[in-house]
Amino acid sequence: MKKIKSIVTILLAITMVFAFTGCNKMPNIQKAFEAEGYTLDNDSLLAAALNKFSEIAAEVVAEEGETANEVVKSHVFTKGLKVGLVLEFKTTEDLIKFYTESSDTLKGFIKDMQETDFMNGNCILISISPDMYEIFKNA
């Protein structure tokens, strides 16, 4: 019986490690966009303007003592005139918290995004380019 408990405990620990490390989808998303010719452009004026979205999101989910950048990071991908903003939440739980504790307007926006696959793991994509959503969804 002790051996079974030990094996179950070890398997549970391994599962938890994979569950927590597999939550961050941003590396896969970045690779997918770069494979399609997009560049990560976090230093432009456009990126600075779009960073306001992450600041708003961070106000909703940040715990006491956390900075906005610790909770939500913004990533801007560009290819010609195509621009997409990916909001990367620290955890999927923070993304859910953003959804449940936002204003009614944001709740409606996020619910619509969930129903249309504009969320991937702990990330949200905001863009007007349909092909960016396809890349994002498949990352």
C-alpha cells in the first residue's frame, strides 16, 4: 500500500510540473508568428501606445505588491501593415480573473473572444487581421 501511495504521489508531482510549465503559450505563439514572417516589435511608438491595454488588464488582476509588467505583458507583432497585440498573462488563472473581475464592457469583449478562439492558454490576441487569428489559434 505504501508503494502505491508513493507511486501515485510521484505521478501527481510530475503531472503538476507539466501542468504548470505548459500553461505559458507565448513561446509557441512567438515562434508561430515569426515562422509566418511577423516580427516582434515591442520597442516602437505603436507598441508603447498599445501597452495601455496591458496596463488596464494589470489593474484588474495585480495582487498587492505586484507590478503591471509582472502580471500582464504586451507583445506587438507586425508584418507590413498587419499589427497584432498579444496580452500575455502570468497565468491562465490571471486571465480568468481578468475576465471575471472586469467591467461589464470588458466581460462582454472577453466572452466574445473566448467563443471565437482569440484566446490561447494564458494569452489574448487583439488584431484586425484575420490571418493573425489563424496563426494564433494554431500556435
